Amino acid sequence: MSKICQITGKKAMVGNHVSHSKKRTKRKFNVNLFTKRLFWVEQDCWITLSISAAGLRTINKNGLDAALKAASEKGYLTTF
């Protein structure tokens, strides 16, 4: 499973480690992902999503159905 949020579409970014001597080496900034099992009331079923902390906040604010609809319209979620 790739490290991409299924609600917000966030994925890993690339940056630099900067040492004390200002030497730069490549590094990765990974997303804060969780595998959550949520109950979808409208479909009366359980779904498992790989979502970030920001995605959890989006679901809490807008509701699961609205968040899934927005994610599928933007192309982040292809199975629903």
C-alpha cells in the first residue's frame, strides 16, 4: 500500500537533511498516516481507509459521506 492519504491526497515530500556544517543530504518527509476502520452509515457497512491526521479532521468536520464524495471527485479515492 502506498503512503498516500485517501481523503486529502497527501503524499511524501522530498527535502534535505541540513547538518551543523550546512551539508545537505536528501531525505523524505512522510505523511502521518493511520489505517482506520470506519462505519459508513449511508451504506450500512464498515470501510478501511488509509488516512492522514488532516483527513481525520476533515471527516470529523464534514462527515464521512461528504469527505468520501469530495475525495472521489478529486480522484484520490477510486474504489467508492
